Amino acid sequence: MNAADLGLPVDVPSTALFTDQYELTMLQAALRAGTADRRSVFEVFTRRLPEGRRYGVVAGIGRVLDAVENFRFDPGVLGFLRERGIVDEPTLQWLAGYRFSGDIWGYPEGEVYFPGSPILRVEGSFAECVLLETVILSILNHDSAIAAAASRMSAAAGGRRLIEMGARRTHELAAVASARAAYVGGFDSTSDLASGFRYGIPTVGTSAHAFTLLHDSERDAFRAQVDSLGSGTTLLVDTYDVTEAVRTAVEVAGKDLGAVRIDSGDLLLVAHRVRQQLDELGAKGTKIVVTSDLDEYAIASLAAAPVDAYGVGTQLVTGSGHPTCSMVYKLVARAQSADPKAPLTPVAKKSVGGKASVGGRKWAARRTDEDGVAEAEVVGTGPVPPELADRQLLVELVKGGDVVAREPLEAARERHIAARAGLPMSAMQLSRGEPVLPTEYV
């Protein structure tokens, strides 16, 4: 069974209209001018990281591959374009047979990136590549922002478990993508069932304050929950008086109570008091989960607290203040024809105000020092230096229109842990600073 079997709105039949109108009007003009078939290279990159961030995290690659496969102009979509007069009839006929037949290379999901990193390289005719701009940027900008926030929170948590619980704070489909990106960035589970169904992410959840308020007493609520879910459940102890709630929780569930959750107050102080009380009551194995508008800074401030897990919502699904990565999709090289042997000419926008780009089809590699710690992101357009040949970052994702690099989400998560561990220790600092690695062009 999959999402489509249940009719859940976590998949869409076509991604063709997840685009800006000017992609189609450019296509029409290029078809009329005879330049639409010119072999072209587009690249996704960002000119800068969000202020204060030391590294970025690539997330959404798997979703990009799905989007490219589902980029089809079915009769309903073509009818909409015809009715609105968005493009002419020859263009509609061309779109009816659209299938991306080019190649895509990119940083694998979970890898880190820096300003100028060629995160994704899309190659094919101008016509087929330009149409993918908006949907690719939409996915990568959103998912990478969430994953970067998740990574910072994961680093701050220092190995303690993290629960994604932001579904109620964002669009219902964005919630699914956010949970996926958070898992890549280091979170352990999600409260969102659609995310668990679609991507296999572990799901968790027990009760809210409403459940306690429903019952005549807190004891009745705890008893109902334990009778239903067992003594290993997590009881919410801050509806009324925390001290009394913890005492009641242990009396009802016994010393094998799984966990208590604290959702308000001075979490540092309350966590210490609750830990002491639990130990005195003999519930030394009972864990403490804290929630309540956490971000990476709040998590770091609780490092000395006896906390076992954090639940994060709003700040995570909004990128902890940076909901986009400002990635762009630019034409960097093109040929005079569709001939695969025709030489590629580097092209680039020349602009003031920090919006210039570097032309040419690029490769990227990460140079490390003698201890294996990364020291520079090296980007080039010519031959790859022999000493960097085994450190190249781009991998083949799509070949001749066929996806060749699908992988389990767990692989992206593990890759990120390894990539982050290979950065200098200053990458984990939450204080504002420059990117931890310089980008060198050769």
C-alpha cells in the first residue's frame, strides 16, 4: 500500500504546474526562435548562506527526482494552459510530449554545501531544462532550510533524541516535507502520520492537555492513558501542578513509567526538580521530554539539564528564522546546437549588487587536511586536479531521463552525520560567523 491507495494528499499526479509562467513563455519564444534545442547546462547554487550560518545542508534531492519524473503535461493541464492563452498551440503540442531526457548531477542528499557549491547540475536541451527551474528551487530551498535548522538543533542536542512536531505550524503538505528534511538533518522521529506513511519516518505521540482536561481529575486521565497505552507511555505533567502530577504519574504507572513531558515554565529549573523527584520516587528509568517553542539556542541552554528528548515545532518548520536558502538556478553553459559534440560556451550574468554568477560547467571537491578534516570547498570548470579526483562531491542522479540514484532516506541521514563530522569543530558553534569553509575557484 502507498499514499495513493489511501487518497492522501501527499503525492500529486503532475508537477508540471509547480512552475512560474515565464518558464513557459520563454519556451514558446525559444521554440519560435529555433534555439530551444540548444544543449544547455543549468546549475543550482547559493551566493551566500543565511546570516550567521556556518554550513548548509542539502535536502530534498529524493523529492526532486520524484518531481522530475512526474513533470508531465496531461490533458487537464494542457486544457488549462489553452484556456488561459498562456502559450500558443505549437508550444502546447510540444508540451504534450514532454519528458525530461537529459542528465542531472548533484550533491547527494545529506551532504553539506557552501556559497558557490554547484548543488545540482541539470543538462539537456534549453527547453527541457528551463521548465524544471521553479519546482527544483521550490523543493531544495524549502527542504534544505529545514534540514539546516534540524542539523543545528541536532548538534546542540548532543546525542539526545529529537522529535519533529511542527505539522500544526505550517501548510499540511509542507509538514510532510519538513518532517522528511528534519529526519535527514538529525531528528529521530515525527508526530506527523502522513510523514511516517510516505517516508517511513518513526512516529511518536501520546496525549495533549485536552486529554487531561477531559477527565474529572489528573489521576483519572493518567489512569485512562496507562490502561490504554501501558506503563511505558509518556505522561504530560504540566497541566496543573507539576510536582503533584509527577507524584500521581508514578503512583498510577509505577516505577516503570516510560517518560514525563514538560511543556511550559522554566524548563531548566523544572527538569532538575522533576528528575530529583522521579529518582526519589524510585522511577530512575523514567525519561524527561521537554517541548515549548524550542530552537537550537534553547536546546543548547538545556545541555546541563537532565533532559532525555526535545520536541520541536514552530522554529524547525520555519527554518529557525531562515525559511529559505536563497538558491538560484542559472544557465552556466550552452552550445550552438543540439549536437552532443558541439562545444559548450560558458555564460554568466554580469551584474552589480552581488548577483553576478560564474559561468562554465562545474565540478566540486572538498579538500581536507592531514587529519581528514575539511579545509576548503574547491569548485572548478577545467580538469580535476589529481589530488582531488577521489574527493569529488557531485554524483549522477539522472541519466538520459532515467533516475539512477534513488536511495533509502536513512542513507541521506547517515551521510549528513558523516559530512558534519568531517567539518572543523567551529561548524558546530551557534554564535554568528562566516561559512566554516572557504570556496576556492580553480
